[in-house]
Amino acid sequence: KAPGASVGSDVQEMKVTAATDKPLGEDVAIGMIETENHLFSSELRYETHKILLVKDIDESQLQKEREFFISNFTKYFRSMAQKGHALSVRLPDFALGSIFEDADIAVLSRDLKIGEDEVKKRIGKYREANQAIGTRGMRAYFLDNVAPLYINIATAALKVAMEDNTERGLNIILPFLVNAKEFEVIVEGYKTDKGKTVVPSLRQALEKIQFQGADEIKNWREAMEKYQFLRIRFGAVMETAAACVTAKDLAKVADFLVFDAKKLTEDVWAAFETDAKQGFFDAYRTNGIWKNDIFNYTPKEAKRLMQEAIKAGREEKKDLEV
């Protein structure tokens, strides 16, 4: 994903599909639904606070919140879905602590039945010194309270895709990854030798919903039509240098790769757009350190990483979708 037409012909020649903020052409722009802005909406923000702050999370404790959460995201995805295209949903990629900026401590204390000091302590767990490279994206999935949040979002996407009853399928896009093992653990889950779930499987959580009631269907053709029609695919967002240099391994486990050119640029240059433009941006441009606005025209350093990653990925999987 790159702003405007800044990806450039040298990257487009790598035979990729572009998803942009502005269409590059009638046959190029494909929709991808991002989720963090909706997660921050007023009607969901407080529910998110409660889900993140419950201690020793129990599914039964938050059933009401879970149902509301899934229902709300289902309506959102239904309004955003593009007819005839696969439903492509990118899971949240934000610094967890930022969602608590307007938290009502007193109300949370009342609803969670804990003291205000305890609420502040639990919120403090999500505060980070460097939000840009901390527990964000799929790293957050490894926290007990966050995995159910992401699974709820993916569940809502699945429900909308199943309603459509077409072959368009569902693409779940995993942001802020660093290597293939991280991707694999999230999608397939991880259990101890004694069978205790440490990281829940995103794939199994969705298949449990998709194939619910399949055992009761006697006719195999009916079961195939009802349950096998929808294909769920998992893709990796290439927005870190680490992900790019391990693209060959990621190609083995991911169904497709998604390059976020803007975030990759921020990672390569260690420069967040908002902070840069409030500080050293003009000085860099004036002194020729940046010849162009790197946040609007993908620089050669990021392009090179993209090209090498695509090449490596397709050496592993010839028909790798990018």
C-alpha cells in the first residue's frame, strides 16, 4: 500500500496488485479494510477498554461484550465490502496504550468491580516508551486479552463473507510481522507439551465457526456447498525490514504478501511521518538528505527491500500473490 501513484513502475513491473488510498487505474485498485479506526470509534472504545483490562480473561465473563463487538464489526464490514471481490480485512496495527488516552477510570472501576488504582495499574501494562516499535500489530496477539479481540474482528469478517455466498473468499491480513515463525504461531497456535494453549490458533477459531454444524449434515454435497465454498486465506504485511529479509520463509507459510510501502519507509528511515514533519523534515529536504517527500514517494531504499523480498518469495513460491 502506497500513497497515490508513488510505488513507481519499477515496483509495478514485479507483477503485483496495488491497494492504494487513491486509485492507480480501473484495473489496479483493490479494497482492503483497515480496522483500527473503527476500533477507536466511540461505540467500541469502551468495550475494548473492558476486554483489555479484565484479569485472567474468561470467555463467559465477556460474552455480552463479545457479541456486541462482533455485531458492530459485522455491520461495519458489511457496509465496506466490495461486491465481487474477496473480503480483505487487515487486523489492527496500533500502539495498545493509545486507546486508553480518554479512559474513564471511575466508570471502568465501577464496571470491572476493582479499585481505581488497580484500573490505572492495568492500563499501565499497555504503556510503552516507544510506541512505534513496541507491542503493536500481531505482537499484541501474544497478550492474553488481545488475542480474543483480534479473533472477534476476524469472526465478524468471516460472518460477512459467509453471508455473501460467493466464491470471493476471505483474506485475513496480519500486520507488523518480523518472520515466518511468528506468522505460523499466530495462524496455527501454540500449545505446551501438556496441551495447554499458550497462543490460540486464529485459523482454528475461524474454522470452528465456519464448520459449525457440519457433523449434522449427512449429504456430503450439501456440506461442501455450505461449508467449503468459502476459502480463508492468511496474508503477511511486509512493513518491517526483518519481514522483507525473511520473505522466502514467509512465502512458505503465508498465502500472500502485502507490502505497506509507507510504513516500510518509516521503518527503513526510522522516521515517523507526523514527528518528522513537526521537526526535521524541512531541514532534510533543504539540505538534500531527502530529495523527495519520502512519505509520498517511496524512496529507493524501501523499493529495493520490496523488490528483493518479492524476488526471494517467488523463488520459494513461483505463483506467490503480492
